[in-house]
Amino acid sequence: MSRMCLRSHREGIEMSRGMKEKSILGQISNMSHRLVFVLVIPIIISLLLMLFYAAKYHNAIDRMETVANLKTDVTEKIPESAWNIVSGRETFAGSRIYPSIHRVNEIIDSITEQTGEENRLTLIVARRTMQTLENYIDRIRDNVEAGVPVVESEAVIEEVRGVATLVDSMLNEYIAKEIDSTARMSVSLRIWVLVTAVIEVIIVILALLIRDRSVKATAQSVRLPIERLEEAAAKIADGALDAKIVETDVTELRNLTSQVNTMADRLQEMMQKSNLDARRLRKAELRTLQAQINPHFLYNTLDAIVWKAEAGDKDEVIQLTSALSDFFRISLSSGADWIPISQEKKHIEGYLKIQQTRYRDIMDYDIDIPDEIGDYYILKLLLQPLVENALYHGIKIKRGGGTIRVSGKLEDGFLVFSVTDTGMGMTPEQLNELRERMKAGQPTVSEGGGGFGLVNVNMRIRLYYNVTDDLTIESGADGTSVSFKVPCRTREEIYENESVSG
């Protein structure tokens, strides 16, 4: 069919060769006019930049307004609630002082994620100071429960007020920095719009000057090479990869002619290489994704070590430091993708020890991975994201906390692992949405929506183990269980597969 169309097209060329020149000239003339319209792209870019800067400006205003609204809670509501508790006017449950503190912390964390690096440090320090404020509230709670005289708690109240004032000053400093950043952003926008306008005027003038001169010369020089390219492309489309194009003297088409000839010779090789490169790129993207370490986890762990050191708890400091060292050492693993199961077990033990220090009152854990399977190899960082998901989206948000259980076993040549929690389960709608995301293989941009770690683990298991089964997820009112099954591999098998895949 394509050959018939090509033959008919050639006949039309022969029949109207006298009109062909004019037709080509008209097409190129129209193209030149369209290029002039394309020159409005700088204007479009400037408009998009204006919208972009306007959005950033609006977001900055929203952040500053939110921070300003927090000041009342920090400087008035929390200290007043603390005094009412000490004076016996309110109970801890009735005052809701802890929800107020947690609300302030959540808002500061949210704004910190939205803020640029230059203004983020102030919020990070304010967040840590809020933790100090919460520690003083804990002391007041302990004093009230122990029946300590009010006069002793009054000194703690003064500390609460002082820390609240300090947080207030930090929030004021953040607002001042945001105002300064917004002013600089406005100056940058004005400069960019001016530069874009000048460039657009220059481009339009030059285009109008050279358009008429280039149209006729271009039309004469490209007609024959384009016909040759059309013939060769039709042959290649029909499967004749040995089709060659005669070299042309036209500079603009010389490289294209050469590339078409090369394409016909290397088409199969390039397709194979493209598939291999796509697979390697996918692995590289997932390696980058798994290497992202939550800075809040590091900050909180280091803060916990500092608090324990200040409290003189030497053993806890040693345990925390050792657990953190193991956590990062195994996370890096000298760049290796595969590690023994014993190392993966040690990795999640370190992570859970650290987290139990922070959530001692709400979290307990149990790891049941027998030593008999410790020498088998597994793709690293498969269990830790599941444990993290169980903690943050199960145990942490459930009133009263719960337990995380990690188990592993060898079954019919496969390694079977499961992570179960007794925390807040998922609704059927949430569970269906998560399963659809795993099938699509698309993790969310942030962890706020939940399931980010599950989707990532599911993608990595599919890619590295070359399997199609998704994670098995069961969830209800009594908690969530996530399990998966992967082929059992030894160290020798891993090295053999890596050498074959290159």
C-alpha cells in the first residue's frame, strides 16, 4: 500500500513539476511566517514565569499567615493552659494542651517542607525548641500526678513561658526572612521580564530581515534532498534496511542524510541497547529513591542522643549511637544492592531500637527471623520501609499504640517475610487505592499520603527478582499485615547474576 502511494506521489511530482517550485516556496514562506509566531515563546515564558512567581509569592504569604496564627497558640494558649493545670482549674485531658503542642509541631513540620533551604533552619530550630517546651509540660504532668506543691511547678511555668517566648521570636525571624525572600523574588521577576522583552524585540527584527533572503535559497536547495529522503524513508518503512541515500551537498541536510543511513544499519542494535539502557536507568532511579534518608529521622535520633547524654544515661547513649551507626552502615553497604538476611535483620533491629526510644510508651516490637536463613542474600532495604510504614501509618496514629512484628522463614525454596502491626488499619477504599498504585508502579512524591514505602518496595521486588506478584496486604480494624515471597538466593548466585547482567 505504501509503495502504491509513493508511486502515485512520484507521478504527481512529474506531472506538476512546474508548479512544484512554487508550492515548495509557498510552504517554506508559510513556515517562515509560523516561525515569526513562534517568536512569541519568550513572551509566553515570561508570562509563565510571572504566574510561577505569583504562585510562590502566594505560597509565601500563606506560610507567613499560618506562622503568624501560631504565635497566639505558642505565647498565650499553651502557657495559659499550663498555668490552669498547675492551679487546678483544668485537667490535662480537659485542657488539651498536648494536642495544641502537636498541632503547632505538625504545622511547623509542614511549613518546613515547603520552605526553601535559606529560610528552613529557623523553623528547624523552632521545632526543636517546641520539643523542649513539651518536655517542660511533661514535668508539669509528672508534678501534678505526684502531688508536688504548686510553688514548685510555678518555676516550671516560668520556663514554659520563656521557651514559648523564644519560639515566638524564632517565628518572627522566619516571617522577616520570608518577607526579604519575597522582595528579592519580585526584583528577579522584573529583571527577567525586561530581559525577555528585549530579546524578543531583537529576535523579531532579525527574523524579518533575513526571512525574505532565506526563503528562495532554502526552497531551491532542499527540494531534491527531501525527495531522496522520502524515498529512502519509504523503503526503510517497508523493511528494506539496506536502503541508502546519496550524500547531499546541502549543509542543513548532510547530517540528517548520514544519520538516516546509520539508522538503517544500526536499528536492531539501537533497539536492544535502548531496552538495556531503560532497564539500567530504572535501576538507577530506584537506587536514588532508596538512598533518600529522611532528615527528620536523623535529627530526632541525634536529639535523643543529646537528651540521653545530658541526662547522664550512658548505656542508652551507647545503644542509640550503635544502632544509628548500624542503620546507616547497612543502608549504604558500600554500594551493594544485595546483603545477607542477617544484615537486613540487624538493620531493622537498629531502626526499631531508635524508634522505640522516641515512642517507648506506644510502640513495642518483635522480630522472628531465624538464624538458619541469615546467610541467604536479599535485596537490601526491603523490610525497613515496611516497618517504617507500620510505625507511622499504623502504630503512631492509633490511640494507645501497638506492636510491630517482623517474621521471616524459608518455604519451598522461597523466602517469605511479613510485617504485621496492631495499629490503625486501612479502610477498604484506602486498601483498594494502595493496591491500584502498586499495580501502576507509581509512588507518590511525598510520604504524606502513606504507602510510599510499600509501592517502592513492590517496584524493586518486581524489577530485581523479575516477578509479577505484588505485596500481599491485609488490613482491618485490628491492624495491617504486609507480606511478600521472593526466590531464595545464595551469595554465589547473586554474584553470578550480577556478572551476567553486566
